Amino acid sequence: MNRNVEPLDPSKINITSRILHQPPLDELINVLTEGLTGNFAEATVEMADCPNFNGWPYNFYREGLCGNPILLEVGGPAYLLPTVQTDKFYDVKSLLRQINYNYDTLVIGAGAGPWPHTGCNCELIMKLNVVNDKVSAGYRLGMGVANGTHYAFVNKSNGECILERIVANEDETTFALLANLYVCEGKPGKVIKVRAKKRTGNLDFISCMQKALAKHYEDKLVGLGGMFEVRNGKVKQHIMPAFSDTPLTSESQLNNWLRFYDMKTPLIAVGTFVSAETDLDLRVQHFHSAFDENRLGGHYHIDTTPDTIEYEGYFNVAATLYRVDQPPNKLQFGKD
């Protein structure tokens, strides 16, 4: 496969913006609490200060989740399925310039890794601090970026997970095919803190909150982004292997191609969730997790040890959603 692929020029792809509904926070807390208490034996939702995400084990290189919060929803599974579209390659920094996001910036979220850079398809766990003056100037000199990003690969020899972390000062900000990213100035401040223990229902941690949003805000689009840490158990996750040589045209074919794992915790996940797909064909939830000490990472599905599992998450409500390069054809599977 030709690795000499340049990121798409964002001025030549379709980018639309949509103002999101920002509910009163006390109302939103009640909505999320209702969703969580129906699925976990213990659950609390409150306003709280972020922990300092600057250092270990988070490595966001920014302190918090506040300051001009937006969502960047890029591409989609339709660029992977049924066959991969290798021209769908993007650069976060050029996208930020295109939408005039002129701040020192934290970008966190889930996507497909930059196979032209890594040499192989992989999962992206993006944690990126971009300094604005370097973004504006468009420099690519290994400056202006602090990188906590991970890639999760399938080991071709034994099928196990390989987790790689980008060098902290590496100016590598690309990804392929799709991404669901939360973007803000990374400032400290009050956010929504969620804690949950002992899963009693069938929904995963994010799904029970997403479905609560969908039920309560039927006519309004609400979007959140942030992170959660999962502890004291194991989690079902997948990693994409090398691109399939044959078209993947059904959910069963997709699942046979993906590699699934029962991964031990702790794991730290980043991503976004929204109240509805809408006409923008949004992915209603997407989180990827990783943890250096475990050498594990991938796409979060659900915990597999419901009796012992513990979650602690921090989320903020986005003001605007930018839909970047929306696929022309809506895919009916592959969004789990």
C-alpha cells in the first residue's frame, strides 16, 4: 500500500458547523444520573474541578477540559467499510486552522491511526496539546506540540496488542478515515464528574448516559467530550488489524475481521458522545483507551467484570460541533 499519502487540504473538503444545545448543568446532571442509576448499583454525578491532566497518568499536557469547547467529528466508518478509502487522511492542525480555532489547544479523542505514518492500520488514542502560534505559522519543526497520543496495533505474529506512545515532542498530528475529537483550551475549571460502580444493567458506561441524553433531548443536539478511567476489572476492547483484502459488507464480517480482547485495567479512555446521529450522520459515542503500564489499548466496548468494575469520568459540554468530510453514503453498521 502506498504510504506517500498527504493529508487532505481542509479548504477543499466540506466542513459544516452546528450550534449545540447547552442545557443547564443541574438539569444535565439529573439526566445523566437517571441513566447511570438504571445501570449501576452506585452512581454519582456532580460538578467538580478536573484533576490536573497535565502529567502522569493522563499526559494531556494541559490542565483541564475547559475553554471554548467544541467537537470535531471527522469522516466515518463509511470510509473504512466495505473497503478502505486510502485518500481519507487528515491533519488536526490544518483542521484547527481551517475553522479558525485560534487558541492553545487540547485535542483528545478516538479515531483510526495514521497508517501512512505508522505503516499499518491501528487504533488512535489522541491526547495532544497544540500551541497556537505554531499552528498559525504552520511550522512542522518538532515544536508547538506536546504529544501523549497512543497507537494500538495487532501483533501480526501472535495476535496480541501492541501499544506505542508517540514521543512527547513529536510533531505528529495526523489520522486516517475517522475521528471523534473533543477540542478545548485545556484550562482548569468546573466540569461534570461521574462515578459509577458495579454494573447491574446491560449497557456500557457511556451508552447509558448517551441513551439518557437521547431520551431527554429528543429535538436538540447535545454533545459532550472528555475522559474516564476504568479500574478494578477487565474491559472488552477491539483493535483493527491490517486492512481487509475483501470487502466487509455486514456486521458479522466486520466482527470476524476485528480482533477482540479482554483487557485488564486500569485504562484511561478519551472520546465524545452526542444525543443523536441527526442528518450529520454522527457517531453517537466513540471512546478509545490506553494505559502505559499495562501496554494495552483499543476501542472501548464494555466491562466484562460487572461486579467489581469502577468508573470515574470527567466531561464537558461542547458549544459547537464541526462535521468534517461527512461521507456521502450513510453506513448501517460499524458504529458500535
